[in-house]
Amino acid sequence: MSAAELAGRVSALYRYPVKGLSPEPLEAVTLTAGAGVPLDRSLGFLRHDTPYDADRPQAMPKTCFHMLARDGDLVGLATRYDAETDTLAIGAARYPLATAAGQAGAEAAIGAALGLGAEERPRLVRGSARHRFTDVSVVSETFMQAVSLINLASVNDLAARVGQPVDPLRFRANIYFDGWPAWSELELVERTVAVGPVRLKVLLRTKRCAATTVNPATGARDVFVPRHLQEAFGHADCGIYGEVTTGGTITPGDPITLQ
């Protein structure tokens, strides 16, 4: 694939402050070399029986958390995190996470939404700029800081093959873009992509799991994305991870090209 064939535009930007909870659209994002999207996956709700040492955080597999692959009911929660006040909104309720009462309230609200008893109440954990709860964090620190990208043409092609709409938000990416041929992004591992002033080294194709079967609007498991990918293409990959090698500020409409 040549650079001339890959000339697209950023369509949308997102972050996911709390692992498994609502996406938050961004009007712009400033990235720095070696770091992911600020506040992305910086909070998470651990399963009650998962140990965690906040003073010595370790990368953990996503199965340690309440997340969409297992807990599709999380889609029904409208959440938003306000970093300035360190407050998590869950529906109409507001939980100041810096207080013990606020944290306990948020944990109880998530537990109630999932139908868990008091003895199974989730535990809210907090990462940092250098420690995130990304799905590929267990691979390495570089992958923990990776930025995820989705080619909208690939999603549209998948939808055509499935015979029904596929919401791109199923893939919970940071950067959505269009203008490239469908699936062309999968051939770029080890190549460099320019997104506005930012440079990303493509690290890995993104293998999809059961989280993508959950409709982000309804919470229903209605499109079995990994199976459809496997049947149509012989793999379960959709999207790529990239390492930020040159920082800068990205906004929707910025060009995305192969270097």
C-alpha cells in the first residue's frame, strides 16, 4: 500500500476515562511521545476478588475488571468523568471520587447496575499517566500507552457483509478516520502514520473480543463481530494500535496519511 493511496481525515476522537463505561467525544487531543490519550482508561472497577496494590500497580488482564465483554449491562449507564473536580457522574448521580463516601457510592452504583450483592461490590481503582487499564497493557508499557485507531471504511465493509448496521463505537477506539480503503490499515504494522502533526508507529492489529458484540445504543448482544470477521476474512482483527513517536494536537478533520 502506497502513501498516495492512504490519504484520509480524522472523523472523531474519543477517550474512555473509566474502563468499560461511556465514551467521551473530544474536540481535540494533545498527545506526547510515548504516552496515550490523556485520562484514557485511567479508572476502572475491579471485580471484588481481584487484588490490587495502588502503591505498586501491575498490568492486569481485562478479565480482572467489570467491562463489556462480560458485563454488557454497563452500556446502559450514562457516565461522565470530570477530571477538574474528580467526580464521576452515573446517570443523574454525582460521586466525588476523592472522598471515601463518593468512591463507595460509585462502587455501589456499578454493583447495583450489574445486579451484584454487597459481598461482590466492585472496587474502584485509579491509574496514572504512566499506568492505564488498557486491554493490551499486559503486553508491555509501550502497549499500555498505545492509541487505538479505527478505519470507518472497514466498519462499513463489515456492516455490508453482515447485512445490518455496525456502530463504530462498538470498537471503542481513540481515533476514527475515513478516506482509506477498507482493511488497508491492517497491513501497516511497523509503518509510520501521520495524524495531523502527530506520528504513530503502528504496533499491532487489534483482535476483537466479545465486547464488540454489545450494541452501544441498546446493550443487546446483536452482532457477533468476532465470528463475522473470522467467517468473512479469516481473522478477528479490526483496527490498529499505534505508539506516539512525535507529539502534537489532533482535531477532527486533520489529515491521516502513511509516511
